Amino acid sequence: MNAPIHLSFEFFPPADQAGEDRLWDTIQKLSPLTPEFLSVTYGAGGTTQERTNRVVRRITTETPNVAAAHLTCVGASQEEIAELARGWWDAGVRSIVALRGDPPRGAGTYRPHPGGYANAAELVAGLKQVADFDISVAAYPEMHPDSPSLEADLDNLKAKVDNGANRAITQYFFEPEMFLRFRDNAVRHGIDVPLIPGIMPVFNFAKVAAFSEDCGTSIPAWMNETFAGLDEDPDTRRLVAASVAADLCQRLQAEGVERFHFYTLNRPELTYAVCRLLGVKPHFEEAA
């Protein structure tokens, strides 16, 4: 019998009222699956800080869920980050996803903000000085595109953990071997926090393929064949996407993985379907 599955869901802050309504519909749909936390992203260059702040505070005050606020090193000094973090703590927010962050679009390579943190490891240490936050960090099964080597990538993750990170959430991937190999390498590197695979259900294969090229995620040949022509057939695509994501999770579960982090793209249907295929039932069904 498989161990219980633990879930977390990621959202992005909406750009307008229609998006805000859609986000809260999504949260309402997924909340009965009793996630451990709901994370809210932070735009490149800190462009969505105000919206992220609003959504995180609303999740904390209006829902039973734990909100995890994304926070990056980009576009802010150490003092500005500390002020924001103290405001979250005072508002009851105890969880943060600490990231280096990407430079604003068109800005080229990453450069630390003057007076800011150079990387996520420094950010984690700084946040721990503000308060005893529960901190998640990023990990990369296929190596971060900016890392010079796999060894350097693992060294960076180890530094984040040594500075106080409580868990690492991976970039999404599509082959279980990617995560399992990364997990083995991380353990050998002395990384002893939970490693949570990031799962990306495929809402639109063409968009996922384009984004994957930018972030260094490989697309297996079988996925190209499986999703060929389905972007114009949304009903079939949703069925196939749910099956593909559930199969990935089930294969990981067979290898002892008990936690999954879903990149929802503010749409509940595929994530909800995958969780049900994994045997996760809404809490109101458990009480029946």
C-alpha cells in the first residue's frame, strides 16, 4: 500500500479582475485536496510584488490554507526585502519560497541588485535573520541553465540548505529518471531536506515546449509524438495531459516519492484530475 500523498500548489498573481476571479475559483476547487501550502509566484524583476502581496495576505486571512510567498533577489536591496518579510510575518505569513529570480525581460544575464543579495543562498540566510520562516528553495533535476556544472549546481543547493532552507522544490521535468537521478546525487552531496518534484500538467504543448527551451527542461521525443496535433483538440489534450502527468507521479510514487508540487497555471482542472487519479480525495468525501 502506498504512503499518503502530500500536495502543494503554485499560482501566479492575476493581472486583472477576471484573472482574480479565476484564481479564487481555482483555489476553491483545489483546497479540499488539503494541500500543505499554496505558493504565489513573483514576476521577473519583482514586477508583481504588489499583487503577490495581496494574494498571499488574502489566502492567509480568508482561507484555511498556508500561503507561501515567493520572494526573489531581483530589484530590491537587503533592507527592502527585510521590510517586506517583516510585513508578511506580522500578517501571519510564515512560509516563503526564496529564489534568486530571473532578470527583467530583455535585461540579459542576472546581475545582483546594488545592496541586495547575490543569490538565493544569501537570501535564505537573510530571511532567517528576520524571522524563523519556513523556507522552500528551487532545485533543478537537469541543472540550472546558468550553472557551469552539475557539481556547482548541487553546491549551490547545498548552500541554500545549509543556510536554513527547509525543502527544495524542483523545476518541472517529464521523465521520472530525471528526478530519481537528481535525488541520488543530492543525497550523495549531503543534502538532507525533502526534495519535492515539480509537476507541470500540459495545458498547451507548444507553449510548454517553448518555455522548456528557455528554462533547460528537456522534452522527450515521445511527448512530441503524443501531443502532436492536440493543441487544436482541447478535450482530447486534457485527457492525454492528465494521463501523462498521473503516470509520471505514479512512477515516482513507486520509488518512494510522497510529495508533489503542481504548477497549476491558475487552472484547476488538470491538477485536480491528476490528484484524483493518484487516489487523493477531497476532505469532504473522507468525512462522508
